[in-house]
Amino acid sequence: MKKKILYVEDDPNLAFATKDNLEEYDYEVVHASDGAEALDVIEKEHFDICVLDVMLPKMDGFTLAENIRKSDKQVPILFLTARALQEDKIKGFELGADDYVTKPFSIQELMLRIEVILRRNNSGKPTPVQPKTNTVGKYNFDFTKLTLSINDSLQTLTFREAEVLKYLSERPDQVIRRDELLKAIWGDDDYFMGRSLDVFISRLRKYLSADPAIRIDNVHGVGFRMTF
């Protein structure tokens, strides 16, 4: 079955060329020309990945991503933008983006980024014979459903948040090097991925705060250690 891409781009020439090339690689591509149209489409259809331009009419890509995340924590998001500001990249990762490609880009680069994200997401999903709920301290952590629960409280995680928690919780009391964790989850350990990781660690600490026995400590100059 073809993988389905939501592609949001307001430049008609770039949109036509990129959509055409993606379809040549056997993807099904649904194009939207502005953020409002894209939000309407994603509420009606399921996609394997969303490729979003940042500078869009009616609703910018960051706002669109925020709205997507309200209803779907798992679908991968890749930003395309002509803006290369560090603050923009960090903001994109804070919103739960999986990758960020700066224009101008080659179709080969875009294809590789998409393939890596889809392959990583597929490999990260447990097979049907392996679903289980793990205990992390007093919490129940269901990686399959991307949920973290304690008593009557339920927190839905993004796919990346769940991956980070899974990696750390499966290695309690071990010092996990920052570069090891980055490469395991994102396949890269560059500066922007590192800033994104810090955001996810902060979120996980907040989500796990109802159990004071759970700690995710920074090991200065090395990485992290999770205890519970």
C-alpha cells in the first residue's frame, strides 16, 4: 500500500514539481495550498507523514502543526522553509517535528528525509504479538497507545516523547550518553536535535512528577540517568 503524504505549500510551481516527483517515487500525495485547507483535509483523512511549509497564508506551518498535534500525537511532521533561523528550527522541534529541511532543497534530500522518518516510525511500532504495558515507577506506560497513566490521570505522548521514555526506562540506573540517545531516536546528534531532546526530557520530567521516586538526572558533560 502506498504511503500517504499531506504536502502543504503555497508556491504553485514548487508544489507542482515536488508533488510530481514524490508521486514518481510511488507516494500518494495530497496537496493543500494554505494552512486552513490543510487542517480541513487532515481532519477527514489519515496520513503517514505531513510535509509542511512554515510560511503559509491563512495559518502558518507552526500553528498548523500545533493543531495537528491536538488530534494526532503520532503522525510525523517535516517542516520545509526558506528561513534558516536557529529559533525557528528549535521551535519546530519543540512542536514535535521529526525533521526540518531548509529551502532550496533537492528532491533527493527530501526523499531521503521522508524515507528515514517513515522507516524509523515503522520500526518503532511493536508487532501485534508484542503489545504490553510497562510499569515505570507508579505509572503504566503503554508504548503502543502512546499513553502514560497514574491513578485516574492519563497523559498522551507524542511518538518521540514515547521513544525517549521507552529508551531510558528500559535502561534504569544506567548513564545514557547524549549522543547515544540522539542517534537511537533521531539517527543524528547535531545541535538542533540536541536542543529538541532537552525539551522532551523536560516534558517527561513534568509528566512523571506525580511519582517523586522517578528521576531523570543530567549527568554533566555525558548524558542522562533515569531511576525509579
